[in-house]
Amino acid sequence: MQREQWNSRTGFILAAVGSAIGLGNIWRFPYMAYENGGGAFFIPYLFAMLTAGIPFMIMEFSLGHKHRGAAPRVFAKLGESLGFKLEWLGWFQVFIAAVIAIYYVAIIGWAISYFVFSITQSWGTDTNSFFFNEYLQLGDNSPTKLGSLQFHIAIPMAIAWGITSLAVFSGVKGGIERASKIMMPLLFIMVLLLIGRIVLLPGALDGLNYLFRPDFSMILDVKVWSAAYGQIFFTLSVGFAIMLAYSSYLPEKSDINNNAFMTVLINCGFSILGGIMIFAVLGYMAAEQAKPITDVVTSGVGLAFVTIPAAINLLPLPYILGPLFFLALVVAGISSHISIIEAVVAAVIDKLAISRKKAALMVCGTGFTVSMAFSSNGGLLLLDLVDYFINNIALLTSCLIELIILTWLFKIADIRDYANQCSEFSVGKWFNLCLRFIGPIMLAIILIKNLINTLR
Ligand code: PFF
Ligand code: NA
């Protein structure tokens, strides 16, 4: 059977960008930058992008393109060439992807609910209590048992699963590529519209000033550098099976280096837009409430579902800007979710030699059932733990193992040669240096730091 292929280069880049751009660009990057030196954070961030992000992306694109398989097959073939077993590394990554899929979809479900709430203006003035007590029903009463459905949470989650399943079920060209071609331009337009309106509001520029004002005193801090590297691995979706699967559908004639640069640059560019959007809103909110901005800055779930709704209450045209924001969140999330599921589906197709439709039904059906079982607020408590473990430990471990095995046991020069043969411009020897030394050292430092923090 011929392997499926992307229809066009743009289609592939949009799909890879769709995976990379996710909730992290909107609710993680801005806060990271703000906390780690503001404008000065861009120096370690750009450095991490050049020394880790781009080389890692080139490496994964090369491997997927060369071995034409999802992660388990890529690593199995690599292992064979040296006479040992490596398929497990692929399955480890697929496993991480599957776990992420389950909780990522929950957040997309919430964002779908909030899209509706932003139209009906249901969250009232106490957005904190609305989110935790009324929406998630965490209140004083003990959490609902696992497996008991709360329909107002389960239904939006089912919708998210529906969209993802449809894209993956319909194939690389007809599903994933087509969805990305609609979603990515839409996402950029929505975010630009939001920014265009919000930066004109009083206080917005003060917010941006907070984000971009450089605090160079932090630049020598290890914490800042490890934050930059951690964010780069997370934001690019590398190291856990996704980009391998996507690049395995590249046509024979593809420009690997160019594609990798484009994907990384577009993702990191979008992060800056995300930062502008979030800090403009926060600056406006702080000004309206006559509070210092430090009082309103947060990240993650609290930012998206508590602070932003409160800010939307204060915005002009809340019923337009509100839905735009949550739709952007949904689109950013779903395009990433599609890629996570595809990483799993592609591995199943390779392994069991079954059709895409069967594999998609199997994987999405299982995922859907599991996420329904965890959709009660009891699941939320787990979500927190899993999110912490995955982001701070599992992902980094997977990236580190992959880097060490690929650059120390194999000839990294071969990968560079391969990428260069497939590309219009070549990457120099710095590529080897980055992947063999800088990447693993930074990852090891971050990982050790996180492990120590966890055990504390
Ligand atoms: N790269 C995505 C982001 O920055 O939000 C994160 C992501 C996480 C993508 C998990 C895919 C994924 F499975
Ligand atoms: Na990202």
C-alpha cells in the first residue's frame, strides 16, 4: 500500500504549524517571557530556538521523511541498523501523546463551553467562583466520582473529539491538511483582529511595556535559560512522536531544512502575537481596575477561564471580542489535538497494517471513552497531576533520550547529510554541535531541576 502524502508544501507546513501552535503559545509563553526578564527573555529564547528548536525539528523531519513511518517504526528501523531494539522509544512517545490527548481535549471542551458562555454572558462578575464552583462544580462538596458524567462538560468534550476524529479519519490530505488550511489562517486573522482592537484601549500599552521591558539583570540566571529551553521543546511539539508522523507523509522531493525553519519561525512568531494579545488585555484590565498589573498576571487555566472572562466583562463589544478569543483558543487547541491523535493513529496503522479508518475509529473510540470517564470534576484533580508530570518530566525525558541515542549512538553527521541532500540550503556543522552537546546538557539541567522540585 502506498503511504499517504501531503498534497502541497503549504499544506504540510500549515499542519506542522497547527500542531506547534497550541494553548502553550497563548497561555504559557507570555507568562514565561514576563517572568523571566521580559524583553531580555528573547535572547535566551532565540538562542534556544536556534540551538535546540531548529536542529531538533530538522532531525525529526529527516527521520520521518527517510524512514516513512510513525515513531515506533522510525526507531525500530534505526535500531536495526545498529543491531539493537529501539522500537520501545517510539511507543514510549506514542504513550505520552495518548496521555496528553486525554487531558488536552478536556481543556478544548472547556474552551468550547466558554465560547458559548461568552455569547450568552453567563459567567457573571465573579468569574473565579463561576469557573470552579458552577462550571467544574468543585465547590465544597467532595468531587464527583470518576465515570459519572457531567453533561455540560462531557458534551463540549465530545464535540472536540468529533472534530478531531473527523479530520484524522478523513486522511492526511482530505482531513488533516484540509482542516489545517482552514484553521491556521482563521487563527491568525482572529488573533490579529483581537490585537488590533485591544491595543487601542487605555492601559494596553502599559501591559506591553511590562511584557517587553527588558530586565537584563536576569540574563545570567540559569532559571531563565532553562525556562527558555523548556518552552522551546514544549512549543514545537518535538520529542513525542508528532513531527515524526507528520514528516513521514512528506513527498520524496521535499525541502527539509526550509520546512523546519518555516515551522519553527511561524510558531515562535505566533507566540509573540500571543504575548501581545494577552498583555494588552491584562494592561487594560489593570488600568480599568486601578490595580498594578502584577496583580492580574497569571497563566494557564486560571488565565484563560478566570482572568480573561473578567477582562472580557470590561471590554467594549464583549460579545464580539469574547467569542473571538475563545474560538481562537479552540482552534489552536484542536489543531494540536489532531496532531497528537495522528501520532497515535499512524503508529497503529504501521503496526497492525490496518486501514486508516479502522485505526482512527479504534484510537478515537478508546480516547473518547477514557476522556468521558475522566470528564467529571474528579478527573480534574488527576489532570493537574498528569499535566505536571508530563510537562515537567516525561516530555523532557523523552527528548533527552531521543537526543542522546540519536546523536551519540548514531552518526549525527549522517542525519545532517540527509537533511542537506533534501534541501536547497545546507545546515553547517553547528547542527551536530547543538544536538550532541547543547541540547542534552540543557535538557539534563532542566530535568534535574524539575526532579528536585518534585521531590521537595
Ligand atoms: N505545541 C503545543 C503548544 O505549544 O501548545 C503543545 C502541544 C502539547 C502540542 C501537546 C501537542 C501536544 F500534544
Ligand atoms: Na506551540
